[in-house]
Amino acid sequence: MDLLVQLAELKAKSIAFVYNNKKIRKIYSIQRQKEVLLATVDKLKDKLKRWRRFTRTTLDDKPA
């Protein structure tokens, strides 16, 4: 009988562990996606800055 009680406790703990593990994985996934998105935005900002600098130096704004 004591083994059945221990088994029930272990089963409850394992269900909670699996649930918490899924939550942790989901949070980690969201954080990783956010980091990738922020890195992409930073790259685009840098490219835009370089493009603006390039257009200022190469385009002739003076009328002919």
C-alpha cells in the first residue's frame, strides 16, 4: 500500500515537471525569437544608415 502512495506522488510530480518543462521551453522559445528579431532590426538600421550616407555622397542634388 505504501508503494502505491509513493507511486501516486511520483506520478503527480512527473506531470508537474512535464508541464513546467513545457512552459520553460515556451518562454525560452519566445526569448530566442525576440533576440533574433532585435538582431534583424539592428542589421536593418545599420544598412539604412549606410544607404542614407551613400545616397548623400553619391546623388547630385544640384539642378542642371
